[in-house]
Amino acid sequence: MQDNKTLNYIKDVVANMPTDWLNLTTHRLDIYNEELAKVQFLNELEALYVANNSTTAALSELHTAYDYIRLGHPLSCVLEWGIAKLQGLDTQNVISFDSNTVPVLSILRKNLFDKKDTNIYYKSSLPSNFNEEVIKSVYGYNFNLKKISSTDEIEATNGSTVFIEEQKTIGAVTLNSNIDFYINLHGKLGSILVVNTTDNATDNATAYVKDIQHVRRRETIAMTPANSLLALNSLTTEAEYTYNEEDVKADKASVLASIKDITRASTKPLVASSGLSIQYAILMGLINDALENYKGKAIKIVVPPNCYGGTNDQARRVAACLPNVAIVDLPVDGDNDMVQSIHTVLDAIATEDAVPLIIAEIPTNPRVEVPDLVALKDALSKERKTPSGAMAIDPVFILDQTFCPNVHFLGEDDILASVRTISFASGSKFPSGGKCTAGYCVGNSKAADLMANIEAHLTLCDNEATALQYSILAEQLPSMNQRIADAYTNTRDFVNFIHANLPGAKINFVSQELAAEGFTPSVFSLDLPTKGDTEEERETYKRALNLKLINLMITKIPNESKFCVSYGQLKGCYWTIPATSTQGTTKEGDKDYIVRASLSPNLDLDLHKQVFLEFVASI
């Protein structure tokens, strides 16, 4: 693996890297081109490598690599680039994971759709959480397993060949034309998947890379920044890595206690590496439960078509893999009423005697709407009959509380106590203040019997929060409710200011009455006034105006105002356009081309008002 130029350059990059590379969980949209994403970062890094330029200033100018740390981040990209350079592979063909299991699942998913056989070989052991029976029966994947003592035993086949090996060093891969995919397991650090293209080992490698990366984006995360740094140090020294895991028990106990206190839930909370990691465990756990308890019945995942793009996309990806699972759209905001939509959808599912799993955000994103909660409870609790006269299966309500994780839904005296409810939140928002991505879920007492299967799938996917994530949550969760209250105060003030100074704008925010009930988000959406003779002209003008406002804010207040997909941060103000960020994979007709802003508890609100007045004067 000797390549001193590459190794020395990586050492210099690590020594000079911007601090954000290790600490930032979000991405700046002003330097992010989603279509180019990691390619742009790596092309620019390669140019710096050729020029032998590793200064902090130059590294800071590199375009954002992927989004959050799910699909990747600068350090995971440098790690993958370094391994690829040393192995003589395309930089796209090395993909790091926080999970040891999901890289296997990513190949199996691709081959399911390609109707291609998968042969998995391993030496000492498989990932510790690998469960052959469950992966076949619940995930719907097919494969053959074989333990070997030497890679010489691997024969060429028409299908895909996967070789799994535990390794104490980083990047040590001996390429073999009979092996299409190498998965190197690195314990608590995660794993590294190598797509072999030497000697034409893997057909259509580009398609595999794209699909594998999408699994990483939706069902897990990349190797975390802290662990990628450890891996890079191991790579450059060619020495065994050391993972000094601090005692996580105290931090984990603190986090679980905080979540139970915040939610008033009686069940054990579960904490995952990201919001989508916990959502994936919820979906697969509930599907597992349905397969066990409602044999032969169809499963319907009910999801708003314009909700957060990751939620929407993941639900549809799960359904695509399983013949007995289908998506049902749930229109929830704008001209649609969530309660009425739930009545309509559940009535229809009852006629099919199917299993309903409903995912919804309260408040909704990006319109920040809250349904009539009593009517919601009644809609979810209503007894329905199947065509045969039997009792229809009651729904499981999967509630995304990311916008308002402080609101009580799950306690014995709370509004949804009579409905099987699982609540979850993205940890990159208020729970951690933007310091890590770990998300969590918890169920009410009616859903207590569902939690074991959810935990089993969180474990199978090796998606539990890392020790560092637990440590960060343990530090941040105790102050979460106060931060929510303070951020709401700033947001209400700013919303009132905008209403007074730009009355032609439509502002989507909670009413004073809803705030009194505990719904105190710090995000609002802004439908700016527009003009033009045709609908197309008016839409074009408004979209340009959206960017004008955002660019003015981030230019005039660069230390606080950011063009980011973010919420619940410890300081600053964050701006985005949902249609081009959080709704990236949503169908075009369901996207919202409006401005979404989120305020923190700590910002110069007077300065933001002053710059907003400049914007008003300019239009």
C-alpha cells in the first residue's frame, strides 16, 4: 500500500483541516450543488493534491461534500479518496459506513431489483448483528452464505460475490477478480465497502455505487467524522487503529432518562445514529410485527407526499422491496385537512383488511400546521369494520416530532394515550443543538409491545448511536426545552415584525392559541408577495425573490445567517427553500417553493430585522 506522496498529503490535510470538518453536521447550500455533490468535492481535492496544496484556506474553499453526515462529509470523503488512490480505484468505488451490517444490505437491495444472485463469503465471522433468517424473511433479500479459510476458495459466478473480513488496519485490500465487493469490518469505527472494478470484476459498477450511496443516505450514515479521523490516522501510519471507547453506560442512562422525562413515555427509548436510522428501525420493526401477527395481510405505509424528503423517500424505498407493502398518500396541509385525510385513508384500508402504519409530522413541514388534536385522536381511534364485518386493524401512528419534541403526546393522560403511537425526532435538530445527528424514538404504553421488534431491527442494522453521540446528547438534552422556549420567543418576534413590515407576504406559523397549548416551534415559512401577468411569471418572480432574500441575509450577516438545511441549532438563523433542499426527492408537484427560516435562542435579532427592512425597501 506504499504511496508516500498520497499518505503524506493526507497527513497534511488532516493537520490543516478546517474545524468544521470535524464538528459540522449540516451543509451550506450556498456552496452545495446536489447534482455534483461528492464528485465536486473530490475533483477539487484532487486538484489540490496535484498542486500539493493542503492549506487550511484552500481546504475551506472546497464545495460541500454531500448532506449532513448521512451520505458523507469531508473527512469520510478524504478517507475514501485516500483508500481509492492507494488501491488504484475510482474514488467513487470506496464507500464508508458507520454500520457494519448496512453495506451488506445495500448490495442485497440492488441485486433484489436486478434479480441477481448474491454469494457472501466470510473468514472469521459475519457482522455480529447479522441475522440471516430475518434479512431474508422481513427485508425480502436472497443470498447464499459460505465460510471460507482462504479467498482462493472463491469461484467466479454470474452473480455478485461479496467478501467480508474483519480488519485492524485501514485500507488493506488485496483485489481478486473473483470478488466484486469487499466489506472490511472495523468494529466500533464502522466499515468500508470497496467496489472492485479491476479485471472487469463488477459489471455496471457506477449503478452499484449510486444505489449503495443512496442506501447510506436513507437507512444509515457514513462513518462519523470522529471515527473517520481515527481511520485516516491509521491509514497514514499503516498501523492498527485504536478505538478508545469511553464508558458509554452513564451517558446512555442520562440520555434515556432525559427522553423519558421530556416525552412522559413509559417505554424504553431507542437512540440511533440519525433520524432516518431510527425511522428505518421503526418501519422494519413494525413490518416484522405485522408479518408475525397479521399473516397474509397487506401492509400500508401512509405518508404525506410533501413531507420531509428523507421520510418520504425512505418509506417508498421500503415498500418497493416488499410485495405485500404499499404506499398510500396522506394529504395533510395547505388545502387539505390531516384529520379528514386520515378518516378517508383508514376507511379505505379497512375495506382491504390491511395493516395501516401512518407517518406524520406535527407541526407539518414546511407549512407549520397542527391538526385539531381531539379530532385526530378520534380519527385514529375510530373502530372500523372490514367487509366481512370483522374489526379492522387499528393503526400505528408514527409521529415525527422534530419541530416540537417538547410537546407531550405519549403520557397516560396525553392526547394520544389511546392510540398506538411511536414518536421520533431527528437528533441533529433540538436534541443535540446541531452537534450530532443521533435521533431517538419512544412509544406510549399502547405501543409497548412494538418496541422490541423496533429495537431488534435497530440492532440488526447496527445503527445505534455512537458513544460520542450519546455523550453529546447527554450534555445537550437537559437544556432542550429551555432552548425551544427561547428560540420560539425570537421567532414570534420576527414573525410579528415581518407581518407588520411586509403585510403582502403569507406567513405559515403557529397561532398564539396553539403556542399556549405547547406548540412552540422556531421555524416558519414565508410565501413572498409576487407579481406578473401569468402564473408562470408570478412563480418565476417569487422564486427569484426567495433567493434574493436569502442571499441578502447570508451576505449581510455571515456570522449568524446561514443558507442551510437546519433547525434547532444553538445559535444563528438558518434559511432554506424546501423544494430544493428538504424536499429534494419529493415529486415536483408536491414541492414548496417558499422560504423556510429557523431561528435559534442566540442571535442578533435586531440586525436581522434591519436587513429584512433593506429587503423590503428593495422590492
